[in-house]
Amino acid sequence: MHARLFLSFLLPLLVSCGKGGDGPNNPPPANLNVSAVVSTDNSGNVSFTATATNAVTYEFGFGNGVFQTVPTGVVTYKYPASGTYTVNVIAKGAGGQSISKSISVTVNVALTLIWSDEFDTPGAPDPARWGYDLGAGGWGNNEVQYYTNRLDNAMVSNGTLKITLQKENYSGSAYTSARLLSKGKFSFKYGKVEARAKLPAGGGTWPAIWMLGDNINTAGWPACGEIDIMEHVGNQLNKIYGTVHYPGFSGGNAVGGTTMISNVTTEFHKYAAEWNGSTIKFSVDDVVFFTFNNNSSLPFNQNFFLILNVAMGGNFGGAVDPAFVSANMEIDYIRVYQ
């Protein structure tokens, strides 16, 4: 009686231990093939087909930090940016075993202009696009200018925006300038920012075209993230900086690259950053000089707003030339594409 009872408990255990894993009923997947058809309309669409013997589902890694599980093995994915991507596909069997295969796809994505300021209307900068940061001190950078909203410091004329840094006594500061920002008026997630600009000359000058995360008021800096599309300091003539700031890598410990170009203070150049979930690429005149690898753990996957300013001196601008009187950052346009 007791032996029969023991066997009746043991039999289900033996049967359950035989379930799962590979065997005659759950053979492992094999013969994985992956193909891709890239759309010729520059939309970024790529149609993938994965097949494998004994596979019950497929996991696609599209090479840019995006993953998708596809039971049929057939999926169309729209890439947000041009590039060459290594796509990895894992075919999984019912027994839990898997095989994988990688292929490379090259995608061309035509960007569409979603926002711009061409600076064609004379007078104050367009209030529908720009607001101002006002005051002195440089928000922790120990700069020596006072930011105003006067036409003396920011004005559109002859088809360009002039942000004018000038030597004058104003509210306890020895210099004035302007800092324009699109916060609360325009922000975006991913795309390409391009500005055509001519930079100011003079020791201590520090012009910048840059962005901050929309959540700066709640998260603070550097948790909100900062993308510096272009920075230049007059004490390092013709050296252009492209930089990102985020927790653990900010201020003097930020991550970036530089390039030397000619005549930044006498000629217009195109300064750009192309940004997506996997990279941020910084360029001058369409030549990429630094690429930062983005990922989902970083703050560069949310909306950012634009900032245009010219600072004087401080931690990065350095020593001020005592003979300096006035200089402009002149911007022909700023455009955002997606």
C-alpha cells in the first residue's frame, strides 16, 4: 500500500523532469537565415525575414539599441537615421535553446526640416522662437558678462542674427551679451541641428551653440544632459569643440572632441550635430570630427531645447584681453531636421 502510494507520487515527478529541454519533441533550432530589403525611397524602412528550422520565435536587435521579439520572423523596422547597422537575430526553439546570426544593412534616411530660424526679419529675435536667460555670473562658470534682452546685445539685421558681446559697465558687470533659448517654445528628440555661423574674435570670448534636456528644472544639471554642438574660445583660435555632459562626465570631465578649421572669426562655417538613440555625431562643414556612443541609460533620449550665447572669460573662456571692445557671433540660420 505504501509502496504503491510512493510510486504514484514519483511518477508525475519523473514525467515532469522529462518535459522541456531538447529531445524528440523539442528539437533545437537550426539553419537560421536572415535577409533584409532596404527601401529605396530613403524612408529608413527595412523589411527583415528570418527563418529557421524548429524556431518558435525570433528576437531582433536592430543595431541601434532597439530590440523586438517577432514570432513570425517577418518584421519591418524604420531606422531614424542614416548609417550602417549590424543586425543580430536570435532564433529560439520550444526547448529553450537558440542560435543567432548577424547581418549588416546600410540605410539612407532623407531628413525633413521640422523647425528653423532664417533670421530674415529685422529687429529683435522672434519671440515665438526665442526667450532669454538674464543676469550675471554665468551659472557657475564664473563668467564676467551680464546677459540682457536688449537690441544692443541681440538683433537681427541684413539676414543674420548678431549676438553682441561688448565692454560696458552694466549692473555691476564689465561686459554685456545675450543668451537666447528655445525652452518652452521648441524642443525635440533626435535629429540633426545645423547652424551656419561666424564666430567672435578676442581673448576671453566664448561663443556656443548648444542644447539642454527639457527636464532641467526637475532633474537639474548635469542629470538633464547637455549637448554642445559648437564651442570656441578666443584664446584657442580656430579650435572647435563638440562635447556632451552627463552625470559622472561633466564640466572639466566632459566627453568630447575637437577639430581645427581656418578662419572661424572671418568666414561662415556649418556647425552640426546629428543625434539618435545610438550616436551623436559632431561635424563642421559636413565633416564629422567626433562621435559619441549613446545608449538608453544616458539622458540623451528625451526632448532637448536650443541655446545660443556668447560668454566672456570664466572657467572655459579664460583670460580676457584688456583691449577687447566688442565682437559678434553672427548666425545666418539654425535648422532642425528629422
